[in-house]
Amino acid sequence: MDKSLFDFGVPEWFPVKDRAVLERCRNIKRAEMETLPHPCPDYKVRVVPHPSSAVTAELFNWVYRSDLEDRKTVIIFPNSWRDIYSAVGELCNAFNVSARNIHAFCMDEWASADGRVAPITYGPSLGGAFLREFYMSFRPELRPPLEQIHYYTNENIGHYSELIDETGGGGADLIVSATGWIGHTAFIDPMSRAFAVDSLEEFMQLGARFVDNHRMTVIQNSLWIGSGDLAATPAYSVTIGPRDVMHARDHLERHDLGFLGGYSSWERMVSRLQLYGPVSKDLPASLYQLSRGTIYVSEDMARPIEPMELVEF
């Protein structure tokens, strides 16, 4: 037995426990990332220096085409992406591109333990952030009508998925996203009681709802809300469901610099698990592999995952 090995097991809360899957994803090389197959051939991985810039250009193009073709376009947006949203607004302002045809749906919002949705006036409100960062970045005459900007309320949480389907003729035209540390998309966390079903097929039918967040999700968000102040970070939320991911006709993602600078093994590992691991309800972001989409991965995220060197005594 190699005495340098220390088998400590895979934590019960980790979304992937199959050692063979972990090892395979851990050892995927940069040169392979754009060519490895996926269940849906229209799911494309692109490794680029700056994914946020690529997503900005893509999102601007969606707004531009909606204006040029005078076409209603329904998009599910994540929060908070201030730099991307403000850049899209600035481009539209510079070239007089109107967002009048954009119908926006916020992906998620905070909630209380008893299921009350946080109002947009709450400081860290995700809907409030979207209004400030996206809607307000456009010149007034280029903004979509305010009634086309949808965010969660106590009144609409029970039919939010139906509202997306009704507005988008069966689903959103586009969903924009990124993967959380635990492998979630939106607040669809692994092992969530709110999304507990027996099969992947049942999982993909579940719509928007109130959820209690995974502890890793709370930790991740605490860094944004208040320098790691867990007591000041909501542990509950409302979120779109897997149904909304699957109903969307196109998907746009970024895997780039996160709270840890993109150099952490954690962020690179969960990216690989989403992109190349089995599609599973235990890793909700893996659902994107089943749909048309483009995922922009940074060169930093594509770097090899190298084990810590052994210390000689």
C-alpha cells in the first residue's frame, strides 16, 4: 500500500460520489474540453480568455436581434451580474438598440423560513439588483415596458413557471446562467427537499417553488451579501425549477472567475462535473447537457487540477 495515500471518503452531502466519475472529470485536459461529446449535440463548450465578455456580446446580440426583427424575446436572467448587464445597456445606448421586445424573468429571489418572498426594496434583493443593473442601465426610451420585467412576489410564486410558459409560448427563448459551488443552477440545489422525487424524468417536470438552500449555497452567497456573515444571509429562497430549464429553447452560460478567483480546485471541479459528468438530479446544473446551449469556460477554469505535492519527512 502506498503510504502517501489517505482515503478519507466522499462527503455524504457532495452531489457526486462515484469515484470513477470524479477521477475522470478531474483528469479532463484543456485540449479535450471543446470536443468531448454530450447527450445533446447542440450543447457546445467554448474555452475563451474572458467568458464574461463573450456572454456580454451574446446577450447584446439577443437584444439587438429582438429590436431588428421586432420579435418578442423571453429571457430568464440570473442575479447579480452587474458588469455584464451594465455593459449590455451601455452598448444598446451607444448604438440606439431598443430592448422594447425583451420580456425578462428573474431566476430567483430570497425568502423567509415561512415562505415569504423578499420585496425588491430589501437591500440584497435579487429582483431589485436586476432592476438596477439591467433595466436602469438603458436610456429610458430604450427600456422595455416595466410590466415586461418579472420578478418574484408572494402573489406569483405559485404560478411563476406557468407565467414563463405563457409569455414565451411554451418556455423562455433563452436562459442565462452559471453554476454554483454545489452544482446548482438558480437555487435548484442538490438533495433539496423541495425537489425530492424518485427519477430524473419526474425531476425535469418540477416548476418554480420555495426552497431551503444547501449550506454550501448559503456560504457562497454570504460572501456576496456581507463578507461571509452567515447570520445575515437568507437560507431560503424561491427559484425556477428544472421544468423551466428544460422548456427554454436556448441556454447561455459562463464558467469563469468566482469568489475564489477561479483558481480553486472546487470551482474547476464542479464545472467539469456539470459539463462532463452524468446527467443527474443530484447535480442539477448537469441538465443543461440535454439542451441546446453555449457554455463559455475561462482558460483559468480549464487549467488542469493538480494534487498538492507530498511532503517528505
